[in-house]
Amino acid sequence: MQSKQHVMGDRDHRAWVGPPDYYDRLGAVQFVTLLLLGLREEHFLLDIGCGSLRGGRFPLMYLNPDRYFGIEPEEWCLRQGIEAEVGSTLVTLKRPQFSFNSDLNTTSFNCQFDYIIAAGIFMHASKTQIITCLKSVSRSLRSNGKFVAAFLEGGSDSSCAHWSYPAVQYYKASTLRLLAGECGLELVLLDAPHPLGASMGCSNAYEGAATR
């Protein structure tokens, strides 16, 4: 009997975080984007919604020990990802830290980050959740740090009031630029390819934003 082909949203570590056929490409794009924006092995990186380490496995190998941090509410997914994609030896060597909160709280690590990435959050989040995330990021990002997020650009803003995965949400770039500015961040759209056609934005922290 042929095994079931998993689809996005299935309880499988690759399918849970997006289209499983895109797992490798999406993860690689995240890492390459961070590298082109200046990520180096000594930097501190926070991955919001790290899932099964689709993107996190690359910087985890690259960064110095104690430099990779991840937030993921679905602990089972992260554990499966470590077992299937990373392995316990690398985790022991690199000593990543994880938080399993679902409220997008980036301050739980009591650490200031050089880079923060949210590769799959804004595509499914309500506007209220995005604001919560931006406010938290502004408190955890170094004054010269960068926050990278992917979103689906539309002609109007989603009116959904809650997390909608696997359904997607669309937002105008101008809306996200305004929200970022209100949180002490400056949104710049990146001319970067994305396998699913999403837009990539980089928010640079204003001087002193991390103390807000």
C-alpha cells in the first residue's frame, strides 16, 4: 500500500510548517537572506515560529554555540524536527535555546538579538497579533539589529481576528510599514525571491528602539 502524501497542515514535521515539497527551498531562502543581510557566526539570532527547524537547521550549523534561539508553540513539531532533520549531537554542540510560548513573546530569553526572523508568522496572523509581535521585537532587537519577516502582499488588509493556519492572510505593505514605525522599526521591502511568491521585509531598529 502506498503511503499517504502529506499536505500542508498535516501533523507531520515537514507538512505542519508549510507545503512539504517546499521544505528545503523555503529553509534555504531564509538562511541565504540572513547571510546577505550580514548575519555572521558570532551574531545572536531569534527564529520566531521556528517549527521543525525548516530554516533554523542552517543557522544552527553555522552560528557559534549559544547563538541560536527559537520560539515554537508546538513542542511536538520541534522535537520531531530535531530528531529527523538535525540530530541530538548538533543540538548538544550548539546549545540552542527554545521557548514554547504562543504569544509571540521575544523577551522570554532576556537577550538582545542582532537578527530576528519570522518567516511564516505574518502570513497567518491577525493584525493584532502582528502588532504584538512587532512590539515584542522592538524590545528584543539591538539598536542596529534587523528583523526579517515574510508576508503575503494584497490590495487590502485581512480582517481576520485570530490565527488562521493553514489559511493565509494578506496585508498591504503600507500598513505593515505604518505598524512597524509605530513600534520603533523601519520597514524596507527586500528585492528577494521567495518560492511561494511572498514579499520579504527587513525592519531596522531605530536607535534606542530596544529599550522601548
